Amino acid sequence: MSVDKIGPLGARPILRVRLGGAPKIAVRAELPKIAVERVRDACNSLALGKQAYRSLLYLSRATSDDIPTLFEASCSPQPQERWQRLWVLCPILTRLARSSPGLRQIRSAFENDMAALQVLAKFADVDAGAVERFFKRTHDDVLDLLLRRLLEYRRDERRRQALVLLIAVVETSAAVLRSALAATAPEYADDLLPLLTIAAEPSTRLSSGRLRERLLALDPKPVSARANHER
């Protein structure tokens, strides 16, 4: 007898059992949803290099329905701790972005948590392959979201600058940006395009204080308020 996992990407697996002849559908594997605290524990363990196999096995259970849980679990009042958790979760999110439901959930999560997008964008400074794949897979959705936010905050210099730097991580081609702006905000395309074609900020390692400032620029709710998620 052998057991195969089948089903659409991002879905919980179905067990197909072979008993010598043709395979037969036996049962749908209804695993419990992953939990915020266990995701945090798994991320912290992997960041410390402890219980790696067990932690990866637990995180590999995540489906597109679990994406809000992954983002909630990544929250921390300490920028460095959130950085580490999102670093661990990035390959999981990249896998889940292969499906349409996963992309929708990731975009929805970013709409409510732009600070997470800022942290992921900083990974590009260290030439992380997983982050490059993540932004390639989520390119259209993330770019559209960022351009809409830029339009919303075009008169807010602090947020506008933070968004311009984020967009530079996702897309730098003037032609692509012009086309995207024409589709998103045609009446403002000529005004916004020059902002997006400025030279990128030099890659520098941010201190915890600088990173916190960037996070607050995109999400005015105090970062410390997210600590309530961990209590």
C-alpha cells in the first residue's frame, strides 16, 4: 500500500491509497490549522538553528488559508525579531504565492500590514534568493498595491518616500512603471513617474531605530501595540 498527496496548490492534501490495483480515494486529510504561537516557536527555533526538522515540518503544513496566521505570528515589538521571523517565513509565503488564493491572501495581508512588506524589501539588500523569488511571484499584485498607496499618500512626504523606496525593490523599469501607473492612476501618471525613476537609496544596514522609523512611516499604529498579539 502507498499513500500519495494530491490536490491543488495551497490546498490541504487528499490521501489517495493504492491497494495493488488502481488508486482509490480514501480520505481527505483534515489536519488542524496551524496556530500563531506554534508558528512563532517554529520561527524562533529555526532562527536559532534548533529543532530545524521539526519546525520546518510544522511550517510546511501552511496553506493559503493560513497566511493571515503567518503574518500575525511574525509580529513583534522588536524589529530584529520580526526580521528573523519573516526571513524564516519568506520561502513558505513564496510557495503559497503559486496559487491565486495564496496571492489574494498575501495582498490582503499587506494591505493591513505594510510594515511586513517593508521588512521583506530590506532582504533584497542582502541578495536573498528566496526574497527575489517572492517578489517575482507577487510582482503584479504588490506593485499595484504600492502604486495605489502612493497615490493615496502622494501629499504625505514621509510615507511617499518610504513607498517610493519600496516600489524600487519591486520594479525599476520606467516603461513598466509607466504602464502600471497608466492602468492604476492615469490622471496622475505624469506627476508620479518622476518620483519612481529617481536613483535608488544606497544599500545600507539599518539600525533597529531606523528600521522602526521606516515601519512607523508605513503603519502609523505603534509597532509596540502588536505586542498584544503575543500575550
